[in-house]
Amino acid sequence: MAEQAQQESTSLSAVVADVATGVALALEGECGSYALSGVLAQDDAVALAAIRVLGADVLAPYALHGGAARGGADETVVRKALAAYPPRADASEVSVWTYRGLVEASRAYLPGGPGGWPPEPPAESEWVRTEPWPRLAHRASQLAALSLPGLAPGLAADLAVRTEDLARGFVRAVRRRDWLQAAGLGRWLARLPDVPETLGLDAGLRYVRRMGDSDARVTLQVTAARRFHGRGA
Amino acid sequence: MTVVGEAAGGAVAGGDVPGEAAERAAADEPADPMAGPAADHALLDAMTVGALTWIDGMRPAFRLPAAAATEADPDHALKPLGELAELTHLVRDHHPLPAARGLADGLFRFAWEQTGQGELFAELVRNEPQATYPVELYGVFARAGLHHSGTEELLAVTTSLRHWRVAREDHTRTLGVLNAEHRIGLTPHADFDAVLALTGLGRCAEPWALDRHGVYGITHDVFHVTDWGRAPHRMPTPLAEYLRLWTPAWTETWLEEKLWDLVGELLAVRACLPGAAHDAAAWQRLAGAQRADGAVPETGSVPPDDIAPEDLFLGCYHSTLVTAFAATLARTAAMPPASPAAPFRESETAL
């Protein structure tokens, strides 16, 4: 059992990395027209789980290029992912927000079918106001896909109140060599106004990109920060 | 303190104190509300008195050998004595509790006695006329109004040379030398602001790029600029804003690594910033690292009771002194920029 779980976990990580790489390349404009269904090698439970892990980012290239031209196959696979992994009653806030982000992105970037998309579940954001900054920053970094333009405007507005705290989280994450957390925070900061100048966000994003380049998800985050918000170029 | 490359001293910044009594009277005033309602004065005071009590019991370990000028190791004997003098002097002058001031006063006098009322410095300068550490160390006492004429006659010559003005590698350390020169009344050998501009603080180094050595450097930049917390108003506003923004991130990072002396220095820096919030949670965590007898380990867990005394001293003296110093600054946060008797006002030129 444990061995099987290990294999599934490894397999999920590999698929997540493959999709993240495909998205990042598409954001760089290096792979022609993007299709999520094109970067998924298979259409099984692991692929659907990978879509849930990456959330709205699986559709990020459409945010850059104005929506899916041929959304049929992508629409089908995203619907499957939403149906396969809905947030459970005891789901973490991160899980609910990630699901919600994927629904929002689907509505925004994919052509809706006759039945429309699932309703967006209510997501709690009290933690943005109350959590101490290290925990706030960690959680925000896990939701970096929601920093795509136009998504989660309420969450972005709440986070903007704590820009300094997110910037402190970036400092702490880099010191801990937690490149994924740093990249996610750097990406949020790229979207938010009034980032302290002395943080050195552009240099920080370049630094994190190079130091964390063995992780495709790091590359995806810093690429998104540059392509959508012009930071870290 | 533990800036790498600092030999003796670590001391410095300053000016003289013509009216210690008046300055002390100012310290008796109630703590300023800028310290914030979250500042737990009872906790801070217990930490200060506990730390000083432990340090007081460690006097034998601070004692210098009879032939100190030739036998005392600058890093392992003179440096601790310089830190003892620098930090107890601040506590002596500013702590609102008589018990803390009394302990600190006794320790400061002890340190001066160990130098043979300053005679040691004349010998050190004769032995190493190019070295900066005798100047930095002597500056601590000169700031307190304790002078030694023979030392000052020698320094007037050695620090007048073109050689003395050759740029040194460590700009933070150079700030310390400049403060010492000011305290002693010597002509500053370089422009303070120009040197500050070359340091980690002056450059506003990217806060995420600084390693432990870099952050130690910044804490000392602050101590030299503010005369060890006595003159927070001297911090240029952009640099105060830089510190306000990033000290919480550094404090958290090194709390997690249990590097208690750096945590103490960062909390001291925080207390030097006008209007910066008191970090009650960080103080609680530092308090958790303090032994029942008052010692604070430099790093890691609380040392066991059966540790060898010498190891206990070397592993705790610096962080314990820093704790007393930082807790005193936090206790008196936003104390008046300078008491009526304090030396530096707008007229000062060296800083």
C-alpha cells in the first residue's frame, strides 16, 4: 500500500511538473498554440489531480492570449477534474480557493457548455486579516495561481492591505531557500501595488528563478510574474 | 559583538557624557508610551536583571591577566571586556530600575578597573600603534567621561598619520572607529556619512540577500549610527524605514534558527526605531531561551546545568549582555532622543 501510494505521489509530482513546464513554455511563447489537453500525456486520475493541484494556472496561457480558440478538449478535461476533486466539507481553505480559482478561470477563459460551470464555493478570507505574517505568506504563496489577471479580485484586495507582510514572507522564504514559496509570493507582489522599493522585487524574482530552476513550478510562477505583470524581467 | 573580523571592542559610538547624573535622572522618568501597550515591562525587567546578575557572577571570567597588554588575547579577553563596558554603560545610564542600574554600574566600574584606569590602553597603543581596537575600546570609557591622559597623548600622534586614514576593508568597523574618535575627541579620519553609504545599511542591501554575517553588520551599522540606541534620531529616515520594514523578517528567520544573540541585536535595533511596533512574541521566545540563572545561550537550546563553567561563559556571555542591552532599550523605547545632559545635538559634526 505504502509503495503504491509512493508511486502515485511520484507520478503526480511528475505530471504536475510536466504540465507546469508546458504552461511556462506557452507563457514564454515558445510552443506555438497552447492546449492543456496537449500537455497532458494522459487523461487519467493522476492527470485530473494534477489539474487540481495547479488550479487556474493550467489555463494561464489563455489569460495571456485572450481565451481558448479551441476549448473543447480542455473544457472536457477541466470539467472532469472539477467533478473528480471537489472540495470536501472539511477541505482546507487552500483547497477551496484553488478549486474556486479553477472555476473562475474556466468561466473566464474557456467557452462554457450548455450547463455552464459549477458554482464557485464560498471561500473564507478572514485569515488574510488575522494570520501572523509567516503563515499568511505561506498560504498566499499556495494560492499564487489566483493572481492571474481578473481572478479573485476580493482576495487580491485583501492581500494588498498586507503587502508589507507578504514582502517579509518573501525575505523569509528566500533565506530558507524555499524557492517555491518565494516564487509564489513574488508573483503576488508583482500584481499588488505599493511593494516596498527596498525589497528589490525584480532582482528577487530573477534570483529565485535561477536558484530554483530545478522545480518547474518555480519557473512557472516567475514566468507568470514577468509575463502578466512585467516584474522580474 | 560578534561581527566577524572585529577584534577587541565591538564597542563604540559616541560623545562624552558631561552630566551622568542628569542623564540618569532622565532615565527615571516613566517609559514612553511609544514602547506600546504590548511591551511587557515585567518580562523585560526580569530578563535584564537576570542577565546582569549572571554576568555579575562571571566577573572572574572577564578578569584580565596581570600583563594584559601583552598576554590578553584581543578576541577572547579584551573583546568581552569591551562589550561588558559598552553594554553595561547603556543600562547604567538608561534603565528605570535602580536594581538594574546598580548591577550595571558595578560591572562598568569593574571593567574600568581591569584596564588599570586606562593604563592598559596606553600600553596597547604602544604595542600596536596601527591597531584600531585599542581606540575602539578606549572610546567606550571616554564616552563615560573616564579619560587617561597618557593614552590620549599617544593617540593624538598615532591617529594623526596619513597611514591612519587609509581606508579599511570593513566599513561597518570603520563606523565604529569613527565613533570612537568622536568619543575621545579626536579628529575623525573619514566622513561618517560617506562610510555609512558603503555599508549594508547604507546601501539598503536587498533584505532577502543578507546572510547572517550581513545582518550582524547591519545591526552594528545601527548601533554606530545611533550611539548604541542613545540617539535614534540620528538614523536617516529612509534607513529607518528600511529597518522598520525588514527587521521583522530577519528576527523571525533567526528566531527559527535559535541564533539568540542575533535575535537580541535585532530586537535592540527594533527598539531604536521611532514608532516601530514592539514585537512581544519575539521577546517571549527570547525569554524562553534564557536559563533560570539569567544566562542566554548564543545559539541553540538552553545549556545544561552541568556544563563546564568556561564553556558556559564563552557560549553565553555575549548573548546575555545583548539581552540586557536590548531589553533595556525596549523598556525605554522612544526615550528622549538625547537627555538634557547628553552630548550630541544638531551641532555635532562627526556623525
